[in-house]
Amino acid sequence: MARQHPVGADTGESSSEPHTGRERRDSERRNARPGTRILIIDDSPTIVALLKRMLEQNQYQVLVAYDGETGIEIARREVPGLIFLDIVLPGVDGFNVLRTLRRDPATKTVPIIMISGNAQATEQFYVQRIGADDFMKKPFSRPEVFSRITSVLDENGVPRHTSRSSIRSDAAKTAPP
């Protein structure tokens, strides 16, 4: 009697088109430059450990804060290339951290990716309106983390914040007279 295998199971048998498992890796992924400093502001040791490991495996220098106040202090002192900022934090919440960093001349141009377990559309709209560069929902995958990093890179692989005023001025340049 022939053994039956689930659909898509790898039986080790050759087919007309062998699967090499390399398709995902064949696509070119843009990364920030090795050594880029990334600050993680999140009160969850699990999330911090997961993100930190992913980032360090890609040669990023990782800074960590477990609350908003400490995150603001580190951001002002170290001026990282990118910040992952949780919305729900003890003490000062992520919205207020974002506002504070956007008003500070030293940190106003640092790209900020907000992270939250709550992905309500109103929350996403609000974080973008007050200056976040992107939004990532928890739980997240490794490809999503690096996709979000890629979304804030310029042509030289440097994370860049796009201010709303520059978006408006770019839109005005392309608008018909």
C-alpha cells in the first residue's frame, strides 16, 4: 500500500521543479547600515529581548529603555538612528514620548516606529498624525520588523524621518496648478 502524504509535504522525492527553499532570500532586502543605533522603548522584557536579538543579528547597535522617561533620556543623550516605541508604557505613555521627541531639536528627525498590541485604525491614524513614521502590531514577525526598517530608509540605507510639512510640500510640487 502506498503511503499518503499531506498536500505540500516535503517527501524528499524529486519533482519537475525542485524546491530549493531560497526564494524568500533571493529577493534583495535593504538594510540600514551595520552599526546603526536603534533604541527600543518597551516595558515588556520578552518584546525587548526578541527585538534586540533580531536587530543585533543584523549588526545593529541596540539601546533599551523599559519606560518612557528613560527612553526620552537615552534618545536625547545617544540620538539613535531609529526608535521602536511602544504605546502602552508605565508612567509617560508612548504618545507623550513621541510628542516630546518630536518637539526636541536633538530628536525631532529620528524615525520612530510605534508598536502596540492594539491595532485599531484610530490609534494608527493618531500616531501618524502626531509624527510617527510607521506602526507595527504585536505580535510581529522577523520579516515585518525588517520591512518596517526598510520603510524608513533613504537611498543610502540611512533611516530618515519624513516630516509632515515636507510631505505637504512634496505634494504641492506635484499638484497641478
